[in-house]
Amino acid sequence: MKFRLALSCFVLSFHSLLASAGPLEAQLATYATAAKAANPAFSGFSAARGEKLHVTNFALGKPDTPACTSCHGNDPRAAGKTLTGKLIEPMALSVSLGRYADPAKVEKWFKRNCNEVLGRECTPLEKGDWLTFVSSR
């Protein structure tokens, strides 16, 4: 009887934990699953790798946007600016709390920005690392 009660409590607690996970956590879990499928040695996302992705200049994207910093700046807590001068809200989760609430919107911007900067779509590892980076700021 005690075992059943303990098991029921565990199941309810686990269910509550899953239910309380937000869209960003769910999206990171999806990227983690895909990253693990692509590379069985995957052991988690890295804010340091995400920061490196953010500041690196790439040669295969559009010449006007060789890096994420071209529009978003070096500090994800500060506002950025498009090439046409339009203001971009800060990318850091600490400053823009609802920024990553819509997974479809996040995917839309990854697709657009990765193609412009990298000249290709970002991998699930790159997406997870970058989101981990901006979530840590």
C-alpha cells in the first residue's frame, strides 16, 4: 500500500513538473532529442557555445549580416537594430521575458536569421546552445 501511495505521489509530481515546463523548456527538450539523434555523444547545451555562435562572423550568409551581432549587438540584454534602422527588442530572457513563448515564432526567426547569417539552417545543437546563451543573460 505504501509503495502504491509513493508511486502515485511520484507520478503526480512528475506530471506537475511537465505541465509547469514552459514553451522554451519544451522547445529545448525537442532540440535536445534531435541533437542526441544526430550525435549520440550529445551531453547538453552550452551557453558558451551559444555565445560563440552569436559573435562569430560567418562567410556563407549575406555579406551585410555576417554575424548575429550585425543586428542584435554583442550584448543580448541591449536592444539591437536592423540594417534599415528598425529597433529589435533585446534577446536576453532576463530583459524580454515573453520573447520565446511561441515556438512557431522562434522557429520562424531561426530559419530566417540562420539562413541570412550562416547561409544555412541552424542545427538543433546550435539552436539549443543559442537559446541557452540568451536564457543565461
